[in-house]
Amino acid sequence: MKKLALHWKILIGMVLGVVLGIVWQQFMDQGYVIGFKRVAIPITKQIILDWIQPLGTIFINLLKLIAIPLIIASLIKGISDLGDISKFSKIGGRTIGIYVLSTLVAVSIGLITVNIINPGNGISEETINQLMVDYGADAGNKVAAANEQQESGPLDFVVNIVPDNIFGAASSNGNMLQVIFFVVFFGICLLLIKPEQAKPVKDFFDGLNEVILKMVDLIMLTAPYAVFALLMNLVVSTTNTELFSALGKYAFAVVFGLILMLVVYLIIVKLYTGKSPQFFMKGIAPAQLLAFSTSSSAATLPVTMERVEEHLGVQKEVASFVCPVGATINMDGTSLYQAVAAVFICQALSFDLTFMDQLTIVITATLASIGSAAVPGAGMVMLVIVLESVGLPAEKLALGIALIFAVDRPLDMCRTVINISGDATVSMIVAKSVGKLGSPKVKNWDDNLAE
Ligand code: ASP
């Protein structure tokens, strides 16, 4: 019998997690009836939190655990395989340029969508008050987090890329750009020394890279169970679902924009690389499903890299640089969402936006998405900065964020899928442009394991 492909297994895990979560919510709320008696189900939420949730947490930890070693090993191997610094600067320049361009396209799609759908018109005063009561405190925390981020100087972003201690930098997944900086520097110097001196270092990192890729393979075997745990936990922890419908039009605008962005990727991949939409989707699907389940591009990174390299045919020299940089600075889904959310909030609070304000959103949402961390909910913190840039009064900021809080997690899951799909697309474009796009190494995850 033909083995079920990994993405199907993950999908089944996700569906089961959601279905069982909903079933559990129904029973917990209402109990079930035996004869004439209504009996509460004995599985309390605590049991799920104690026994199911840890499976998901362990899985995310495992992925994060190998992210930094993977970047170090594969980027050093990638740069040293290039054999020539000018090739690397070509890849670097193109990557950054295309990332900025794709983000601008995403924000524009978001703005067009929200201006056509107008989701904020007609939100009642009553709904706004209810949302403020329910989410005001959480929203206040996000605004405070954004204010902290803003208290930095104009060059701090660049200064922060250069670490003063590599072990310090490598000790936190939030410092990915610092690690990349060190590794690129190291890799370039490896190219500058005598080949016979570089060889043992290169061989060591080649071997390390293979070991870590095998670790990704093994971790992925548990993915279907882990996503089951993650999604079931998410569903049982969700409260106040009635407000979902009040925000339905807004959520629709975000999801519709994200789908349009995915279509743009598929068209570009087809036109520029000649690869079909099925090829792209099949290759990247497991990473997309994980992005959806974890809401974190950083946690998904090891899988994104593996899929891009082994299933989309991007050679290591390109994938090892483009993917980790993308996970940190390229967030098309996040920027699109920030544009839609900013306009929605202004519409709902009757704060008029001029054409110039919308242009301001294009610039600030692009920068804000670059500055957003690749973790759940980060896009919402940076949204505060976008709202401030169009002049939304300080006292309305928390109210604005409270408006969208209820549906933020599901939208975060969707935008993270687009974030990693964008990284995969750009990897293919850059690879094609420098002649480093080949055929996939393995056709199936299980073949990979059987090797
Ligand atoms: N969760 C997103 C990511 O990790 C960032 C965000 O939009 O909140 O890519």
C-alpha cells in the first residue's frame, strides 16, 4: 500500500485536534445526558493542559533547538560551496531587494482589499464597548510592548545586527540576524584562507549539516501528533467565540488578501521558474501546515529550509541564506495584515484616513513587518507603530488593538503561512536568477528517511 504523504498526516492531525477540541468544548459547557441526568464530562481543561499541551510544546522546543545549529552549519557550508565572494554578494543583494519588493506588494494588496471590503463600517458602538471590556487589558500590554520597542535610535537596528559575543548571540533564537552576521563573516573568511587550511573546517560543517538535517527528519515524524496537541489545546483555550462573527468581515478581508498574495507567489513562481503551482504547494505544504499550527516562522524555519532545499530544488548556497534571513525580516503576511487591520481600526473608530495616510501605511507596515519578531502575536505589537504613524490618538490605541484581539490568533496562523511561503518563493527566484535552482533531491519525506 502506498504510504500516506507527510502533509496528509499532518492535516489529519490538525483536523482531529480541532474536532476533538470542539467536541470537548461542547461537553464541558453543557455536560452530557444519561437517562434524565446531565453529567459533566470528567475530562477537565486542566487534564488537556497537563497531558496534551506538553506534546505540542516539546515539538516546538525541538524545532527551535535545532534552528541556530542548522543556520550555522548550513550557511557555512553554503558560502564555502559558493567558492567566490562576489557570488555571495549577488545573492545577498538580490535577496534583500526582492524581500522589500514583495513586502511592498503585500501591503498594497492589503490596502486595496480593505478599501474595497470596508470591514470597519457599521461596527456598532455596543460591539466596540464589549470588545474593549473583554480585551482592553491585553491590548494595553501590546501598546506598552510597542512603546518599549520604539525607544531606540535610528541606527539601532544596524547596531543590533553586530553581536559582541557569539555565544551570547547564539543563546537566543531571537538573535537570528546576529548569528547570521557572524556566520557570513566566518564563511567569507573561510573562502579567503588557503584551501588546504579551510578543508577540515569545511568538512566538519558539512558533516554537522547532514546530522542536523537528519534531526529535522526525525522531529518531523512526530509532527502529526504535535499539531494535534497544538490545535486541540488552542480550541479548548478559546473563549468568547460569539465576538468572532462581529469581526467576520474584517477576518474575511485579511484572509482574502492573504489568499491573493499566495496566488501572486504561484504566478511568479510559474512565470519566472517554470515550476507549476502543484509542484510549489506540494513541496512546501508541510512547512505551511506547521506555520499554521505554531504561528511562528522561527519555529518553522528548520522545516522551511529542508523543504526549500530538498523538495523545491533550491541549492544550499541560496536556501541557507535566504530562508533564515527571510524568517527574520520578510513577513509579507504580517505586513498585509497590518495594512488591513490599521484601516479597519480607523474605519471602526471613525478616524478618517487621507490618501497620504494610506501611503504612510505602505511605508510603516513594510518597516514594521521587518521589525516584527517571528513569533506568535508579534505582528500585533508592531501594528501599534503603524497606527501611531497615521496619527491615531494615543488614547485610542488600546481601543483599536482591543477591537481585533479576539480573532488575532487564527489570523496569525494564516499570516504565518504566507510569511514562510514568501520566503520559499523568494528562495526560488533568487536561486533561479543565479543558476542555483535544480531538481528536488527527494520526492517524498519518507524516501528521505529510508535513505
Ligand atoms: N507569527 C508571525 C510569524 O511568526 C508574526 C506575526 O505576524 O505575528 O511569522
